[in-house]
Amino acid sequence: MQLLGIGSRILHPELGKGVVTNVTSKHYWVTFIEKGLETIELDAEFEVIEALEDDVDTISFSEVEQSLITILRKWSDVSAVTPIADKWKGGTLVLQPSDAHLSNKEIPIDTFFHKIVMVRDRIRVMEQKINASKNLDDQEKVDLQQYLTRIYGSLTTFNVLFKNQSDHFVGDKSK
């Protein structure tokens, strides 16, 4: 199958005469004289009136965008949305000092939860970087991993905020 370049002219049995205005990996975008812009499959039935060969970029914007999203999810420290437990949604965290003359500090629990999730995600990224490091020997990696496990253990108090148990902090498990 010959891939038509932009500017090629075709005659489609149902849509009439048209000019190829864009090419993706699956479709021709064709502007037809009577029907306007339509997309047709690359292997659709049509007659080629004039074929222009061009260095056609067969990747559409949406395909590039989807590839970029996949790469960012894999390599960035941005994680999927982590839901807060329903009972805490819209709630407030109140910090009350022991001195009655001092005022309380109120923080929306959603804001506090978001910061806890950011801490967790950044610890995970640090863990990945430690494990992938070529500059650390195995014993140094083990030592740093033990510190990270203790950090996770210190944060288990906040597990009550998470909707899903799979999102919980897990420290050193008893053997």
C-alpha cells in the first residue's frame, strides 16, 4: 500500500473528490469538495487522482500526547490520584496548644492529606533513585533502605487518612 502525501487528490466512491490535508498512522484527513473535512482509513476504497509523495509524519498529535503522558507517569514523581477516606473529606485538622490563651490553628484536612501524599511520593522516588544508583555500593543501599523503612514506619499514623489500604505507609514488618 502506497502512503499518500499531503496534497494528494483522491476520488472517494461516496464522498466525491477531495485533497489529503493530514495523515496519521491510521487515517487520512481529506477535505472533500462537497462534504468538507472527513477522516478515512488508510486502506479505505478510493481512486487516487494524483499521488504526492512526501515525507509524511504518520504520528498524530493525540498519539504524541498519549506517549508523553505514558512517559511522564513512568518517570516523574507525580503519582496517580490518591483518594482520602470518605469520612475525612471536607474536614478540618485542628491544632490546639496547651496554653488556653493561644489560638488554635485550623487546616483543611484535604490540604494536609495532599502534603502527606506528596511526602510519600517523594520518599518513593528517593527509594527508586537509591536502588538505581551506580555510585552506592550494596551495603550503602541497604543502610539507606533501612532508614527509608523507618521513615515509612514513622508515617504509619497517617494511614487512617487513606481510603485504600494499598496506599498506606508500611514500616518494618514483624518477622
